[in-house]
Amino acid sequence: MVSSGRDAGSPRAGLLGPAGAGRLLGPAASPGPCRAASGESSGRGWGEESGQTYGFINTCLKSLVVEKYGEETWEKLRLQAGVQDSFLTFEVYNDEITMQLVDKACKILGVPADMVLREFGEYFFEFCKRSGYDHMLRTLGGNLYEFIENLDALHSYLSLSYQEMNAPSFRVEKNEDGSMHLHYYSDRRGLCHIVPGIISAAALDFFNIELSMEIVNQTEEEERTGKKEHIVFLVTQNPVFSYKERNEFSSSSQYVADSAKQIENQQNKEVLDSESSVCPVKKSHWKTIRGMITLGRGKLLRGFDPVYPKSLWIDTKTFCNGLPFHMVFDKELRVKQAGVSIQKIVPGLQTMGIFLDHYFSIVHPEVPFTISSIQKFINSQFVFQTRREMMPESWKQRPMLELRGQMIWMESLQCMLYLCSPLLRTLHELEERQMHIADIAPHDVTRDLILLNQQRLAEMELSNQLERKKEELRILSKHLEEEKKKTEALLYAMLPQHVANQLKEGKRVEAGEFKECTILFSDVVTFTNICAQCEPIQIVLMLNSMYLRFDRLTTVHNVYKVETIGDAYMVVGGVPVPVSTHAERVANFALGMIIAAKDVQNPVSGNPIQIRVGIHTGPVLAGVVGEKMPRYCLFGDTVNIASRMESHGVPSKIHLSSSAYQCLKYKNFEMTERGEIEVKGKGKMHTYFLIRNKAATENEIMGRPMKDLDSGRESAQSIQEGRPETIQVSFSVLLSATQTQPEKDQTPAIAMKYIDGPTDEQNSLKRRNQAKIADLTGSYLVTI
């Protein structure tokens, strides 16, 4: 017993899905069906580029990767394969896209190709079910044999809507031991391992059967359209029982055997009674029916035997008119009989005794036009196409007609009956062939199929347009998100992030008081003279080179850059987010500034520029001012004193106020006393110079990767980790995507990790919360 042949078309489609859905079941593309004798396309993709797939396949593959391995894996996979991010279901794509995705998936996931393809096959079956093809698949057959036997019929139906379709083909044979041989035909090589995945998933889901499938034969066959891969799978079935079903089955087996024995005894008794009775009583109709049915089982005891008339009660004329599309031919392919409509389309059929293969070619299955080949694939749907050279001259400009139908072998006449209908998808195809609905018999469902499919194609076109618009909106949304990120990055560079977020939400940002923070000012020594002797572009390049290095240091030490005015650079630690290590952060930042300035060239002298740095610690008031260009500004005497520390400083030195010195006094910084100096507007002040951080190397302060010389020793800072007054410094790589790297240092910034204790504001909040709890409970909490 055989079933089904091989289909052909242009873009790939196939098993268990719409256009393109199962074409992966077959390797390598071919240029559509060989309408060899006629060279006819019938408008179905002949002459189009071979190796094309509907987007449904690629969408399924993407869904599999995203669902099981994550979005990141899919993004990596598609970038390596060089394909787009999404695919339209009804769009036709080059087959190379699918092949690239499968190939790269094997490499990225590190698994063999056969495992990837089998997993894809299993997932593809579930994907088709979720896509709305569940009911259609379930109705293909009552058992696995019928299911596989009707796969080609399913593909034939789908080709009505998905006209550019080239599905793989299946033929199944039953063996005496209950196993089956599944023949798989495809015009590509290497993708046959998807078949076990799909068939096994369908068998388990629909029929509760586990399959083992192994390849027993693999050959290449030369067909009219080129070489075809022919794979033969040995399919062994193993029914799956749940624990409950297994117990019920074992306990009821004896009951079934006993029941069968009782039924047999009852039948024998009835037979003996009827034979011994001289005048047997005629049983009633319902009693007869009850006797035919097993009690409680609902199964007939004996098979159905059809009744045939002694002679055929239909005349030849009525038969040919009632079945307008049929042909009868013998073993030599000589036409013995033909319906009236097919005679009208192919006038040569009116001459009885002509050879059928002179007027038609077989489109599906792709077998030689011989009676033996037709008998071998007799359970398959056969598609014939008229040969153009045998048509009347005036008809040669029309598209050729295709017929689809069933072959029936008549043993008594040694002839083959071909019961067929026109293979037409739309009213447009009907008009192209100058045919009418009236040419099709009223009982032929092809009438309804054409009209319904016309509506379905319109719905598909609308769905395709909606899908295209959806994809356009997705791309626009993606671009909008990218632009939004750029805008936010620019906004966050101007304002603190939490402040910017409040402004975006339309909220009013209240000014805040910070009881303690550390402010730094810096400027370039002799900047006025440099400006007088250089071109403006040279000044811009010098300042840009310097500020890029300083900006990188703000990432390393997590200090907030307040503003730059000319050559002046202002940062603050502990604002807008209070931290206890604000003084250490700013001090390390200042040391980094001195080092970074050595890499910036003075455009006048050609020597490294010199900067002055001043630092002061104290309270400030901070808030957003302005509406057109809002700025986050600091107010208070602390700002003035920090500015005075810078203006009264020494080139290439870090000038500290006494309050800043007190904050750094026990933090492993080396400092020297400058003494009392006269500060404009402040009188005499005792100040200091910051020399270095004894617990950190230059690379640590600059946020560079650790060098071999540094990695082989412990810093003084790490040795004193046990001391409570010591800053514990560790390092983690922080990739700054929005920061522009300095000219000479393109490495990612390595952020210093500071261990912050609770700030005064946090301690105050904690004390208020404890007081509230105490009021409610009547007792006070003791904290350590």
C-alpha cells in the first residue's frame, strides 16, 4: 500500500503549516515543476528564482531561539547570519536566509545539526498548532498511517491559498510486523532530520504514540526537475500509557477476554437454535441490530458488505455529462472515454484512441507518465496539465489548464479511471482560461472552492498589509526608542538623573539642603595668555582634550560634574546623592586631574598644560534653576570658599581648606601644611596641599586596567582593610556607552568602589523612624 508522491512549486512551503511552513523538511531548492513538454508556468512561479521560503519558517525559527535560549542568543544568531530581525508570514524570502540561521545556530549552541533540526521539527509542530492549524491537523486521519498518508493532500489544499508552494512529499508503507516505512522526497539535502521531530511530535500529541525513527535507506533519484533526495525511515510505534491507564488496561485484560468468550458462546447458541428450530421466528428489526452489535462495546461483529447492481443503471451520455471532467485510459495510455467539459477544453480528446501523454504532462507526483508509475502512486492526488503545443493556435496565449483528481484502477477492464476537477484558485484564473462556473458540474465542490478561496485570498492580502504595517510600526518604534535613549543620555549629561526624570514627568523639583559635601574647582594656568596667542580652534581642541579626560574621571570616582565655564571645571561629591565618602572621591578625582593634564599640550609652548585645583568641604543648597535651559546649581558660602582655594592655589597643586583636610586626615592620603594665607573676602585661612593617595596606584586612580607590575603586589590600602577609618577600594569594569573616550586612552573606565556608611541625612531619618515606632509601641529601640 502506497500513498502520495512529490509536489513541486517555487517558494517553499510544506508540512503542518501555511506557505513556507514545512519546506525545511526538504533540502536544496529547485526551479519549480518541470512542465517540460509545454514549458508552461501556469502562473505559479515557473521561471522565478529557486530556493525561496515563506516567512512563516523563519518566524518559527526565531520563536524557537527566543523562547528556549533568550533574546540575546537570537540577536547574536541573526547578526552572525546577517539577516533581519523579523519576517512577514506571507512574504517570500531567499532560502539562503534559513540555511544561514540553521548553520549559525549549530555553531553558537554547540550542538550537532541533526539535533538542532530535530528540535526545530518538534517545536515547529507546536508552533503550527498555536498558529491556528490545530483542528486541521487533527482531522487528517484517525491513526498515524492515515495522518501521514494525507499530508500531501493537506499541502495540495494549502497550495490553493499559498500559490507559490513547493512542499516535500511523503509516501508510507505498512509492514506485517506493524511498523511502517516512511518515504520522504525532497529537492534539498541535509535537512531530513526535521522529519522525525515533526512526525514524532504529531504522533505523541494526536495518537498518544511514541515513535522511534531511523534512516534505513538514503538515495538520490533523477527526476524531471533534477535530483531528488529519497530518504526511507523505519517507523516503529510504541503506545504510551499513563500509570492509571496501565493499571486499568492490565486489570481489564482478563475481563475483555472473558467477555469475548461469552459473546462467542452466545453467537454459537443462537446459530444452533436457529438451525434446530423447524419454524424459526422472524426477528424484529431492532433485535437484529442488537444482535449485530457487541453489548456495551458499540462495534459491529461483522464487516460491511456493499451491494452492487447486476448492471450499471446509467447510460454513457449521462455519465459523460454528469462527470464532465473524467478520462478512462488503458495500459498503453490510450484514451477510451472522456467527459464533455474536458473534451471542450482539449478538443483532441474527441478523437478516441489518442495517447494521453501526448496531450497532458504529470505535474504531481513527479513520476514518469507510465501506467506502472501511476499504479505505484495510485493513492496520491494526480495533477495533469495540458500541453501547449497540442492546443489550438488561438488558445496558445491562454494559461494552460491543470486538472487534479483521483486515479482508480478497474481490474475487470484493465483500464484506469481519472476522476478530476479543474485546479483553479481564483475567479481570475477561471477568466484567463475563458471558462465559466457552468462548465463545472453542480455537484463538484470546485465551484464553492473557487468562490471561497477568492474571499480567503482577499483576507490574506488584507492580513499581509496589516502585517507589513505592523512591521513598519515596529521598526519606527525601535528607531524612536534609540532616539529616546540618545535624548535621555544628553539630558542626563546636563542634569542629575533623578532630577531629569522628575522634570520629564512634569513635577516641580524642590531645592535641597546638603549638610556636608565636597566641592572642587580647577582652571588652566595662564589661560588668558594662551587665548591671546592662539587661534580659537586651538583653544577649543585643547579644552576638549582636557575635558574628555576629566569627564572620564567623573565616571571612575562617581562625582557629579556641575558645570564648565571657559577653562574652569567644577565637580561636587555627595550631591545630588549623599554619600559618606564624598571627600575621598573628590580627592582621588583631583589627583587624577593632575595626572591627566600632563597629556594635554599647551598650543603656545608645546609643553603640558598646568592646572590649579582647589577643594573645600561644607554645606550647600542645591536646586534646578531656569526653564529654557534648566541647570542644577549649588548655592552657599562653600562654593565661594572652594573657588577661593582654586584661585589662591599653586600650579599643578591641589589646594585644600582646613575642613577638607579634616575629612581626609585619616584616609590614607599624604598631605602637607601650607600654613596661613590671606584669602580674598575671608581673611586668614589655614590651608594644606594634597600630595598623593598612599593606598592606591596611579592606574587605580585613573581607572585603567591593572598592569602586571600592579597586579603582583598588594596596595597599602588593601593591607589596611581591617581599619574602620580606611576606604576599602575594589574594582569592577564599568563600560561607559555614552562617554567619549580620551584621545590616548580608549580603554573602558574601571570604577573605584567606595564603601559608604550612612550619611547624616540617613541617620536623621533613621532616628525619626525609631521615634515614631517608639511612640506607637510605648518603648524605645536600642540601636548599635
